[in-house]
Amino acid sequence: MDLTKILSISGKSGLFLVVAQTKTGAIVESFNDQRRFPVFASEKMSSLEEISIFTTDEDVPLKDVFKKIFDKENGGQAIVDKDNNNALKAYMEEILPEYDKDRVYVSDMKKLFTWYNLLQEKAMLDFSEIPAEDELSGETSENEESADGESNA
């Protein structure tokens, strides 16, 4: 799943797809109403690829959090009860128990689950290149050296 062309723009609700680059910014299309408009380099834009969730250890990329929600919901929608803060926190605890409770606010959770649901609704969640968690443990990287000192690459 490539999140590099999906943007969050400060001051605008929803997500936006980059459809073209310009000298002064980009042309984006709203996921909500498919309306296209220019955004300028002076506006605060964040690619979803660059966003991560604070945890007590290392920050977790948004893509990995989306994968955890996808696995928990078997590809379905995430929690939609945005008015119940305790339910949102409990849901977050289920998908990412190590999230930093002091730095991840309920407003961040609402945004996270809204974005996930929007991408899920648009069938844009493809995790084929992300291995399952159980596949991550025990595997060696292609670039790690073998016991005899030769590179596996």
C-alpha cells in the first residue's frame, strides 16, 4: 500500500490524493467529494507515509497501525462511535497496546479511525507487501551477513 500520494492538509478535513505536481505545490483531489484544487507549498501537508503513532518504545508507522486494524476487523470498518472517548481509548489499546497514552490524544484516535474507514471504504487498503506479525519474527534480512561472513544480498 503506497501512502505517499495520500495527504492530510492542515485546516481541511478528510484526505486528499495528489493527482499532479506543480511548480508551487500540487493539485489534489478530495476523497470526500472528488473535487480537485491546488494546494501550495506554504500549506502544511503531510503524506500518510510520513505519519506515525507515538508508543512507549519506537514510533509505529501509520501503515502498520492500519494493518493492525485491518487484521482485527478482518478487513471491515474500524470503530465508528466517535462520541465515546472511553470506547476509542479501549479500541486503541486493543490494536496498539503500547501507544503512548500521554501523547496520543482522543482527537488523534478519531482522525486515525476516520482515515482508516475512508481508505477501507475506497478499497485502498492493500497489505500484500507487509508481512504478518508472525512472519516478522525469526526471519533474517536479505542484507544480513550469514554465519560465514558472506552477504546474502
